[in-house]
Amino acid sequence: MENNLTVGSLVVSTAGRDKDRIYLVSNIIDENFVLLVDGNFKLLANPKKKRIKHLNISNEVIVSIKEKLAENKKVFDSEVFSAIKNSNLNKKTV
């Protein structure tokens, strides 16, 4: 099962009490787990660890945040929050 999951990808939780919540991938731990942030409940300082099989991976990638994370530059939770809020994924689910 090959997926196009990268740092900066937007995903939707499909299981757990955070079902249907949109997250941004802040780190990929291994082939099973990723770290997720949403800029509101799950902040960059305390990301959520989640199994990839419990995620619906979208094709949308927030390139500006992906580049900042790759270069170890400071990313603010407000940037993540507004990127998710303004994403096409959010417009479909609301």
C-alpha cells in the first residue's frame, strides 16, 4: 500500500474520538505512525501520534509549512490553523 503521505500533507482522522478532524502531518515516525498538528487542539509543541491506517490522506500539501519544517525554521500554530481553515479539504467537510 503506497501512499503520497509527506510532511505538510493534510489528512482526516477516520477513527477515534477525533474522527473527521483535519490535521497537518508534522513528522513521519515510521511506516505506521505520524505526528499530527491542527494549530488549535494539537499544537506543534505537543503533536498527536496516530496510526497511518486511521487516516484518510488527501492530495493537498501545504508547501510553505512543508518547506519551513524541512529547513527547521519556526512554524507557528496560527500558520497551521489558518492553512487548515483555508484548505479545500475544510471547505468540503463544512
